[in-house]
Amino acid sequence: MPFTVLHVCMGNICRSPMAERLLVLAAAQRLGKIDPEAKLDELLASASAGTGGWHEGEEMNPPAARQITVRGGSTDGFAARKLTIAQLEGADLILTATADQSDYVHALVPGSDARTFVLGHLGRLLRELDLSALPPVGAGPESFAARATALVAAAHAHRGDDEPLPGDDLDDPWGRGDQTFQRIADDIDESVYALVDALWPGAPRPA
């Protein structure tokens, strides 16, 4: 199984879909610089769900979809999902849009705190980590999963009692204009690139 990242927000039509697809885009760009022959879907799976479930089966909110496509990503095949315990139990890393949603995840699956982070908080933590002690990047899913799992454990150990800051939360852009969605997508990009930088170090970001 690939290393699975689950993105969580409220409705699963704005923030978490953008995070799901922007992580795939960033990872594909990075992997293409390192090993063009590698298959991303054998290494990493990025999915999303919403705590509310009101929009289950719906397409992505149009301004969210625009932010993905304008950056070079794909919205193909997306349909909103309601968050389930099975999804949480199957995820290797859970990234929420807000601290409240992390609390919701902890309530649904006690013991999930070691692999659950507010996305913005994880981005900050990863920029502070010494990555030299992690398993090296190697070929194949097993090697990648070992590094990714060690990275999550290192981030959890590093945060200790460090709680997310209010600025780590992603604002809910629902019902707002493209400028707000662009700002939220920029914030997501900053954090997912921090994750990609830590997973596959050494290759330049695309211009």
C-alpha cells in the first residue's frame, strides 16, 4: 500500500480537496525531478473527506477547482466524501484544516494524535526539523514509506506540547471570491511543499 495522506475539512469541497490535489501536484513535480520513471501512485496516496458530510458526492467548489487547475493540477474524478473512522484508521498521516477538526479526529479515533496535524502547524514543524536522522530516500515503496513514517514520528516528537497557533488554521473560503481562494491555496502550497521538501530533499522546486 502507498503511504496515505488524508486531508480533512468541514464540507470537503474547498480546503481539503485543494490540499489533496495540490499535494499530488507538488509530489509529482518533485518526483519528476528525481526519478522520472517512478510511479507516484505506488508511493503516495492523497485523499480527503469532510466532517460534515452535507456535500457528499458533489464536485469541488468551482473557485477551489480553479486554483488547482491554474497551478497545473487535476480535479478529475473528485467527489466529496463524509469522514469515516475507516478512512482515519487507514491513513498514515492526517492533515486537518483547523485545530477544531484535529480535535474531532481525536474524538473519533482515540490514539490518532501522533499522526494528526493541522496542515499549517505541520508545515512550521517540518521547517524546523533536522532531517539528517531520517532514513535516506531510496527506490521503491518500502523505502519511501519508511522515510515518510519516520518523518511523521519526528514531527510528532518535535511538537511536544507545542499547540497549533491560530494562524495555522486555514480560513474557510466558502462563499468568498477568487482572491480568498488564491490566498488559501497559497497557504496550502506553502505547507505541502514543506512536506514534499522533507520527503524528497535535494531537488529544486519548479519555477
